[in-house]
Amino acid sequence: MLNDQMLPATPQPLPRCLGFFGILFLTLSVATPASSLFVIVPGMLQVAGTGALWALLLAGIVCVATAFIYAELSSAWPVAGGEYVMVAQTLGPLAGFVMLGINVFNNLLFPPVAALGVSAILATVLPGLPQVPVAVAVMLLSTVIGLLNIRINALITGIFLGLEVLALAIVALLGLADAARPLPELLLHPMMPVEAALAPASAASIGLATTIAIFALNGYGAAVYFGEEMHEAPRLIARAILAALGLTLLFEGLPILAGLIGAPDLQGFLTADDPFGLLVRDRGGGALAGWVSIGVAVAIVNAIIACILACARFFYGTARDCAWGRPLDAWLVAVHPRFGSPWIGTLLIGAVGTVACFLPPQFLLVLSGAGLVAIYAGICLAVMVGRRTGATAHAHYHMPLYPLAPLVTLAALGYVVWTSWLDPEEGRPGLIVTAAQIALSALYYALVLRRRGLWQVHIPAPASAL
């Protein structure tokens, strides 16, 4: 039985003011295809070479399966808390709070990690930019923008997204305009860099690149964090998630294909730290490469803004469910009377991210752990239990070919865990950190929340009634 005197006042709801395209722009901004192409994809190329095409295809299959899961669960519960709401409604409060605890790290750490990379991206245009001051400036600017009305933010991120897509289109056009090798050769005879030569790509290298590609394509599920601000969310949010993944596959896949087809020096392209920047410089000159670098930096800033928006809404949901106690719960659910944004929560998230910019990026990456693996596994189990118990029967969207999607995702996650454990430098520490996050979240629930009897997942009536 809840003690009503300890509960915060019923929080002001978030204004429902976004349509399909507003949600799509925000979700694509979180997925940030340009940032993934220039920051994450080079690792795929160095590992698997032209086998990255097969890795992207396999990762695309896994992400389509996971997007079906997100779409079904989000149409059942389009709630700002996101994944932990889905898990709590199907697997119970303990599992839900464990998912919440993992997401705390995932959501808080991405913005500072991304901000710390802006100076390196701009090095082509402005060499010598200090890493930390630039990151702090990006975090502060993104936080201020995050305070604005969500419709204004959807417009801003939409404009930035247009610049991002333009940069990707330039890469694709430069690669496809002068093909150096045919596509069938790349698919039938994938090659990987080995020392100073190219050798046939191994199945293990393609498998490892697939795990990288899954991370590169991630972000489409972020639509659920904006679900409480979307008109007709139960009916439309699944469409937004699937559209976001489809466009992410196009925006990342086409430049990768173009780069592999059009690179004048394939060996140099596959081993370069900035292969797509190298392609633009070789084909378009230094000035064009500088403009593309600016476009990628804009994409990173855009992703940080969108992630801060999503994170503020996630914490709004956790505070509404009484996760942290007074006064933090009351602060996190405070909605600005003019902008309709969870403004104190946005400021707190920006402050944490700004302070984190003074920590080493590698330390932040280790702290984030393998949280995405745990989140994907949690929603797989949630959709399967939801189907069995009927908890998701009210969802407006139901995935095709069930239970193929969760089974495919779980199999892929098993492979990711195995390959991560074999990597003693980054993969294994990430798994250990995630296990620690799970344990700490479970202890906090058992020793604090369950004893207080306050924590329960709140499903807003308007969201469930639409």
C-alpha cells in the first residue's frame, strides 16, 4: 500500500504536440547516421574490409528484427520511460528497475562521449582545437537548446538532419560517380586488410564487424521516449520506428557501398582512420572535405541535442514513478510553463554531461559497458512474455512472423556476448561493468524501493486511451 503523503504531487503532463515527422526527425537525430559512418564504420572496414558489406546486411537483419520488437512494445506503451516501462509491464518491477538502472548509464554517457569527439572531426578545418573546452561548449549549447519546446527542437534537429544527409549524399555521389571496382566482386570475393596486403575476409572477421554494425545502426528505438508528446502515439509510433531504421540503413549503407566501389586505393581506404574523409579529399578536394567535416560535426551536435531531449524525458518518467525520492523526483518532473519541457531535468542532465567531459573518453566508454546488449535482451523477453500473457494484446501494432524477430535478436546477442568476452581490452570489461550495473540496480530495488513501497510504473491515461 502506497503512502500517499510521501508521493510527489501529480506531475504536469508533457504537451502532446508532435506528429509523425517530428518524431521521425528526432529519432533519426539520435541514430545520427553521419556520426556512425565517420566514427564507427571505419572500425568495421579495418576488421572485415569489403566483408563489411556482408556485416552490414547481417546487422540490418538483426536490427529489423529488433525494430519489430520496439514497434510492438512501443505501440502498447508509448511512455517516456521507454524500455524499463515495457519490461516492468511484462517481466515485473524488479526486472523493470534493472532495465532502468542500465539505461541511466546509457542515456547519461553518450552526450559527453560524442561531445569529446567534435574537435577531432573539425581538425580538417580548424586544427588544434582543444578537446575538453570544445566538448564543454557543445554540451552547454545543446542543453540550452534542449530547454526549448519540443516542436522547436524537432524543427532544429530537422534542419541539422538535412545538413547531415547532404554530407552523406556527397560521400555517396563521389564514390558512385567513378566506380573503381564492380559490386559483384566485392560481394563474391570479400577481402580484408592483413598487414600491408589484402587477404580473403574470414567468417570471424565478418562476424566481429557485424557486432560493430549493430551498434552503428542503433537509435531507432529512441522514438518511444517522445511517445507522450506524439499525437496518436499508439497508432503511429511503430511506423516512426520502422521508418527511422529504414532511413538509417539507407543513409549509412549507400555511402559504405559507394566508398568501397569508388575508393581509388582500396587498401588505403580500408586501413584509414578517416576513410570517407579521405575519399572526399581525393575526389572533391580539400575545401569540400572541410565542408563535409563541418556537416559531420553538426550531425554530432544534433545527436547530442536529441539525446539530451530523450534523456530528460526518460528521467521525467523515472521520477514520476518515484525512483529517486525527494527532492530529486520533484525536480525531474518539473515542466516549464512556457516551453513544456522537463526543464530542471534537462539542466541536471546537461550539468552531469558537462562534468563528464573532464573524464577520459575511454573511461566513459567502459562505464557505458555492454548496456545495449542487456537492453535488447530485456525487450526480447518482454515481447515474448507479453505475447504469452496477453499483456501486449492491446497494442496497435503486432510484428509479422512472430516469434522469429525475438529469436533472431537473442541469437545475435549471444554471439555479441561471446565475441565481447574474447576481447580482454574493451569487450570483457564492458560485460563486467554491465553485470555490476544489473547487480547494483537489483540491490537498490530490493533494499530501498521495495521497502519504501513507492516505486510503480505509471502509464499516463491519455497515452493508453488513444
